[in-house]
Amino acid sequence: MIQLPKPMLLMLCGLLSALWAQAQAQAQAQPLPFAVETALTQARVPLEAVSIWVAQADRQVPPRLSHRADVPMNPASVTKLVTIYAALDLLGPAFVWHTPVWLDGPVKAGVLQGNLVIQGQGDPKLVVERLWLLLRRVQGMGVQRIAGNIVLDRHTFAVPPTDPGEFDGEPLRPANTSADALLLNFKTMVITFTPDANGLIARVQVDPPLAGVVLPTQVPLSTSAVCGDYRAALKANFSDPQRIQLAGSFPASCGEKVWSVAYPDPVSYNARAIDGLWRSMGGQLDGRVIDGVAPPSAASFELISPTLLEVVRDINKFSNNVMAQQLFLTLGRPAPITSPTSLGNDTRPAPGTLAATPESARAAVRQWWQHRIHATDLPFIDNGSGLSRSTRISATQLGQLLQTAYASPQMPELMSSLPLVGVDGTLKRSHAATGSAHLKTGSLRDVTALAGYVHATSGKRYVLVAIVNHPNAAAVKPALDALIDWAVMDNPDK
């Protein structure tokens, strides 16, 4: 091995450093691809409202394209990349949530002489099918009638009350549902309309059945040849959460449709859902469904969630906000306790500790970022989902996160969870080269964003980040498609 004199070695290091800085400066000053800039002009979006960063995923060379990449921007749902990679890194893809259940009393002749207690620990996918399985397990233990109450322990999370319509004035959008330690079916009513041409009606079914809520079981069919906006045609009125009205008709041309609506009184949703489902299964309840605290004894059984790997796919492919917030709060939970009498790892907070809060989740993600991504250059992550006006992160920061993830064991899990351009998820209708990239989308009023991995024709993989903050942001999708195509062609000169 040839050993250079120290002065020459220092000079060589300085030269390499200067060349690296020059390359970065050239990338920063590089004009946008012609097709991208043209599409932005057509969308009436100025270049000052756009941040773009494209670089090789393996960090071997300076960025291929960098435009205002260090400016903090609102990334909308692209924020989920931070939450999900932090969770994969800290919890592991096989992580699961536990929902412990106690039969708090003896069972005699089919009667539980006490309370049924269910403790929520943040399961983001406790949908109606799995809630049915939980209650079916209770019946399998010999319980047909509960002499006491059904007690719901929701103390694992401490989430301040929110107005579901505060963000965008649309309280019935499932995307605006707030997080809950016991999040049942996303606090959503799933209303199915099934046409019956012979009877000239559409049958109406609601899942889960909600105790005390009256909804028509059928609506008239209309003969409209075009399905159109069937929701508007139904003339639904949700102003009274206990008596939902459908004053219109359902177009026969629509076929069967499923309408998911956030329940207008989310505070009472859990009690109504469990009471209604339990009774629909033939169960009886002498008491009520109330909030309370789980007993200190070992649970009778636990319902186990799908793995984190399965959950992050749902979050990314379909940009599920409340599931992302559940995951974000899970990162802020105190250390679990272990108990020799538990059914396994007891994931309840240790006695005397506080529940997870938005603040504790932010602190956990901030500490993780300092350890894994950058010690001082920190983004601000509000609630982990991107449904926020205060979250700020730069294209460079997101790019560095994706490069770090690319070099990690979690890379395959993260990449496969992202929508595939032109194939599935939120990018199914993209006009960019089909199958050319795995990218997370983000969309709010005045915000459009895209970030992930592009698979170039040369065989290289690139990290691509693009964020637009402007009143015309919704019109930039052709520009983003052009940017993807440019990255795929792997030719920085065009």
C-alpha cells in the first residue's frame, strides 16, 4: 500500500471536499427538467412554491436534482413516512398490539356474574370483524348474559378532545376521526346499499349495528341511467345522531355501493357499537357500556392485532390518517411492565406512569430522529399522520430519511408498503410510467407532495421528494408525473 505524505494527504482531502461541495452546489443550482417546469407553469404554480430533491438511494454521489430542498414545507400525508420508518426501526415489523379482556366474575349457567372489561392499547385495526371475533370468544367461554356492565378502559392514550370538523369543516369524513386507545372500526358507520329491482327499493344495512340509532332499512330506487353522485341523491341528514334520515333515492344504475361515514357523535360510538353488536349476536346485557379501569389481575384472554408490517401497508397504500396517529401515539407509550401472571408480555403502562400523549410521541420521534437521521437538523412532526397545518419538514430531510431506510434491514418492508405508480393505492390513477416507483402521496388544501423510491431504466434506485405549498397545489399532478418519468429515464441532461 502506498502511503502519501501527510501534507499531500491533507491537500487531497481538501480537494475532494471542495469537489463534493461544488457538485452539491451544481445540483442545487440545476434547473428543473423542462417538462416539469412547463407543467408547473401550466398549473400556475411558481418555482418558489416547490421543493424537489432527487438522489441515488445509496448515497454514493451528490443529489441529482435539488431545488429549494432545504426549505421547511408542509408535507401533508408524506409525514407518514417518518412515523412508519420510526415504528419499523423501533418496534420491528413483527410488533403486535394486545387488547386484553377480563371476565371479572364467575360464569354460572351462561351468566357472567360481574363485568366484562376490555382494555384498549392502541390497536389501529380493531375493525368490526375483529370486534365480532372478540365478543364471539367471550361467548365461547360460556357467557350469554352479562349481569354487570361492559367496561371500556381507554387510559393507554391521553388524547385531548378534538372537533372532527375543525380541520376542514367535514366532520363526517372518516379521515378526520381522532385517535383512541380503543379505536373501534375507526368510529365509522359502513352503510351498504343493495338494489332490489323487483321491489323498486335499495336495501340499507349498517355495520356495526349501533345501539339506539335508527336508520331506514330501505330507500326508493331511482331510474337514473347515470350513477353520478349517489350520496347527494340520498339526501342524507346526520344532524340527529340517533335518528339518521335518508329523504332521497338511490340510483339503480349504481349497483351495490358502500358508504363509510364517521359517526356524528364519536364520543358515544364505542358504547353503541359494542352494545349493538353484542345484542345482535344474541347476547344480553343487564347493565350498560361504560368507561372504567381494568382490574390488576391477569386478563382472561387477549385479542392480538395484525403485525406492524400488515398495518403499515394499510396506512401507506390508502393513506389512513387515524391508523397513522394510533401508530404515532404507540411510539410515545411508556415502557411496558412484565408480569409472571400475564398471558405474555404485558404491554400496559407501568403503574404510576403517564399514558401516551401527542407530546410524548413527538418527543419519542424527535429522539429517534437525532439518533438515526441527524443530531441537530430536526423536522417538526405534529401528529404523525400529516393531517396538520403545523408539521414542517424539508425535502432534504425526507430524502435523508429515505436514504437511511434504504440502507436498513427494514427497507423491503417500507418500500413494499408504498403505493406502486399506476398499479395500486393512492397512485393507481397516476399517468407516470407504470410500476416505475414506490411513492407516498400527500394532499391537503394548498399542499401536494410525493416521496419514495424510483426504479430507473439503468437499474439504479433514486430517492425522490417533491413538495408543493401553494393555492394551486392540486393542479401539479402532471408536473409530478413528469418528474417521475424524468427520474426513471436516468438522464440528468434532459
